[in-house]
Amino acid sequence: MEDTLDQVRQKCALQLDMYQKCIENYPHTWDKSCMQQKKALTKCSEDNVGILKYVKERCTLQINAYDRCLSANAEDPEQCMQVLKELYFCTEATSIAYRDEQKEKAEAKKPPVEKITDTKEETK
């Protein structure tokens, strides 16, 4: 997942920076005050980091549960640790599946390797 975060940092640096600054500026109301920045970061990430869309489609239940937990516990997000762990496990398993799928697609696109044989005949 670290490589995914690196891709987000690289491709959506502005949106990530804006969201982080908003959270810092509104520590008690960030979940409501920073919706615009969150949406911009989400859109940029989904448009530019393929694995995120894949994970979002396959871990919808865990993502929604975590979002609900954060909304309900904005003042004490540590209450959401178990829900976060469930989301983490889903994303890790899905990331592995995504990479495997990408490898299979890459292999399917490669031209078949022809076996080279020596056709010279020995002469006596």
C-alpha cells in the first residue's frame, strides 16, 4: 500500500496538501469543513492511481463503515481502530489481487517467445 500512497503523493500533491492543511486548520470540524478538499483528493486519486478505484469497488463496505465511524467519532477517532484494521486487511488483500491481475494482463500482452533452434547440419 505504501507504493499506492507514493503515487497519490506524486500525482495529487496539491489536493493532498490542501486536504491536510484543512484538517490542521479545523481539527474539531474537519469531517464537515474539509469535504470539498476530500472530494478533490478522492477524484484526483481515482483518476490517476488505478489501484484506488479497484480497492474502492471491492472494499466498499469497509470504507463506508470507516467513514461512518469517523463521522460518529470526530472528536475521538481512536474509537475507529478496529474498523480501520478491517479496512486495512481488505485493502491489502485487494492490492495483492490487483497486482496479480495486472501481471496477468501484462503477460497476456507479451508476444510469445519463440524457441530458437540451431538448424545447421553438421558436415563430415
